[in-house]
Amino acid sequence: MKRFYIETFGCQMNVHDSEKVIGTLEQRGYVQVQSPEEADLILYNTCSIRDKAEQKVFQRLNENRRARGKIFGVLGCVAQQEGERIFEKAPHVNLVVGSASYPRLAELLVQIEQGGRRVTGLSLDTDSTFETPVTRRDNPYRAYITIIEGCDKDCAYCVVPFTRGRERSRRSESVLEEARTLAGMGYTEIQLLGQNVNSYRDPSDPARTFAPLLEAVAQVPGIRRVRFTTSHPRDFGRDIVEVIDRNETICNMVHLPVQSGSTRVLERMQRQYTRDQYMQRIEWLKNTRRKISLSTDIIVGFPGETEEDFEQTLRLLDEVEYDQVFSFKYSPRPNTPALLLDGQVPEEEKSRRLMILQEKQRSIQLRRNTAQIGSVQEVLVEGYNSSTGQWIGRTTENRVLNFVTRPRADGSQPSREEMFGRYLPVRVTRAGPNSLAGECAIAV
Ligand code: SAH
Ligand code: SF4
Ligand code: F3S
């Protein structure tokens, strides 16, 4: 028996890639274990989006550099970015594979099994996507489906075009087949994935863009919730807003990364839209019949960002009123054009801006979440917190809503089997900046 351990860093694309890698390994007779000590093969699926993320994998490799008789593999974005340099930095590594080479993973494993010492899969030329017949999914209700891989935008700060290669869309028919199969297996929530889902184009029929694909997935019988991530504002067309508005199964939420509220900074970032163009998309989303919750990503301290630019970002937060903001200090990354820009912002200044921004957003979220008190919202029950005695649910807007059930006449409690995976109405009674609390509105 061959035992493997895998740890995943980074975005949902990586999480889902790991699910597929696990499927491929299990198909070859490997068994997953929960600690590196028990494993013969140790894999790290890595992220290189910011320097901190990249450092994590080298820390891990350093921690177990003395382990004997084990095979180490580095997968994902650091693998693609650093390539064979990883063997120099961590000589006990045997396998380095970027995500564009996962379709060859089984073949690379054979080389490892035959005693290969330094096996690599680093080509970015492949135009195939990573489709595997056996995918092990970690969540029993929500399933990820990749619709497009790679990224053709060249944002000045970003490593993704280097680590994941050019854009490649999957055929719509293949996506829909997977959605139907998942619905048949009992999954009710689907999340469509890609670095830039809006530039999706069916390779066998370029007229089939993202909006019709989204609508077709939303109409698969049995699917109750569809989410998608990530959207690039430039390619986010009105047709997508219309599809969301007329299909109730598409969740009331859109993640639309703005990065900065200043047109000058956006231009330096090569984002290909202005503040006004971004705000026009927000207008479309605010004028739908259903209320749509908005979230975004922001980078503070991009080279050349002045105090006035930063204040424009703060004003944008007030104007849009997001329900969630993922904010980061600019981190200089290898190969990216932003390295050559002047006006690098000192670390302390980046930290100061980040704190101000996060403080502002926290109060916006608290205010918006407090306004939910008294409403009844449908949640998908995903967990139970035994220390607080609350069930953990998620609303269509992707908010966590912790709740209790009404006491039963006989004093018994509903079991986890009864509750997990159910959709229930919950009345909101309390709110914090990051979550809501409530009580189930019906007897269970
Ligand atoms: N494809 C997605 C984003 C992927 S990366 C998109 O275009 O929106 C997720 C987020 O990480 C980005 O939106 C950005 O806010 C942040 N990020 C990317 N590169 C970064 C860098 N060099 N420094 C700091 N944050 C970065
Ligand atoms: Fe990176 Fe820009 Fe592509 Fe997003 S759209 S992955 S930020 S290059
Ligand atoms: Fe990180 Fe690669 Fe995703 S760099 S954010 S794991 S695409």
C-alpha cells in the first residue's frame, strides 16, 4: 500500500485541483493519510500569489528535510514559478509539477515509482484542461467545477499568468455533463471556477460565452445554488447580470475584484477599466430585482499609490458597501512588470493603509449585518459547533449564519445526519461584522 499526504495552499482553484490530484492518486492505488509522518509520498499544492504564501511551502519543506525514505512533491503555482530551482532550495524534493501538467500526473507518478529522483512537469504549452474521471470531493453538498484554466490578463502585479499559463476553456457540454452527474449524486450547490470566468468561451462554439453557460448550469434539475468565481470587471457584461436576475438558483452574490478605487492606480496596474467603468457594473448589479450582495479584493500600497489614491479607494468602499472585502498589502512578485515601477510604498505605510481600510470595512459590515436582524433567510446547513451548541449555515449571500433549533417537546436534539445538507429558514437575531446568529424559523 502506498500512502500519501497532501496539504493545499491558495485559492479554490488549488483546492479543487487537489481534489482531482487525490482522485488520480487513488485510482493508482494510493491511500490518503492525515499526517506526513504516516505517508510515503508527501505533496504540497502551493500558492505564490504573495511572498508570504510562497514562503510557507519552503518552511514546510525545511521542517521535514531530514525525513528518510519519503518522496516529496511540490505541485501548483510555486512549482511552476520556481521550477528546477526547488531542487536546489530543497534537495530532498523529488517531484515538481505545475498545474498545466496535471493531465500528465499519472505518467509522472510512474516515473517516481520507478525510482525517478528528479521528475518534473513544467511545460505551459499544454492546451488541454485537467479533467479526471475520478475526483474525490471534500464537501458532500458543494462541488467545484472548473470551467476555464489560466489567465490572459496581464495585471502588473500578478504571477498567475506565469504560474497557470494561457486561458483554456472547457467545452460547455463537458461542464454540463459534470453538473448533471453531480446533481445525480446529491450535490445541490455548484461553484464554477476560473481565474477569470467572464472570459469563458466554449472552444467548440465561441458564441457560447459565460452567461449562457451559467444559465444552463443554473437550470440543471436538482441544483439549488450556483456560485461562480472570479469575475474580472472588464469582461463582466450586462448579459451576466440579466442571467443572475432571472435565475433564482444563482446565488445573490457577486465577487468583483476592484483592486483600487483610483483610475490612475488601475491604469498602472494594467487592469483595463476605470473607476467609472467599474462603478457602472456596480450600478447594473444594484438595479436588479433581487438584492445582490457584493464582495471584492483590494491591494493597498501598489507602487505609486498616493494618499489621495488611497482615499479614493476608501470612498469607493462607502459608495459600494460591500458585504466582504479581501484586502492585501502589495507584494512584489517575480517576473511581474510592477517590479520595474517607481514609487514603491514603504512596508509600514502599507500596513497603516491596510489597517485603516480594514477598520472602515469592518464598520460597514457590522452596519449591514445588523440591518439583517429580524429577517428570515434560507441556509444550507454545513456544520455543528459543539462548543456553542449552534448549527453552522450559509446563506445564499455566502454569509455564515450560526443558529439554534427550537426545543422539541420530548427534549431531544436533531442529529447531524438529519441536519447536514438541509436547506432551512432561519430568523436572524444577532449580528457581528463577520457572521450572523439566529434561530431556525420552523420546527425540526
Ligand atoms: N483572478 C482573480 C484574482 C486572483 S488572485 C482576479 O483577477 O480577480 C486574488 C487576489 O490576490 C487578487 O484579486 C489581488 O487582490 C490579490 N493579489 C494578486 N497579486 C498580488 C500581489 N502581488 N500583491 C498583493 N495582492 C495580490
Ligand atoms: Fe491575476 Fe489579473 Fe489574471 Fe486575476 S485577472 S489572475 S489578478 S492577471
Ligand atoms: Fe495562489 Fe496559484 Fe491560486 S498563485 S491564488 S494558488 S492560482
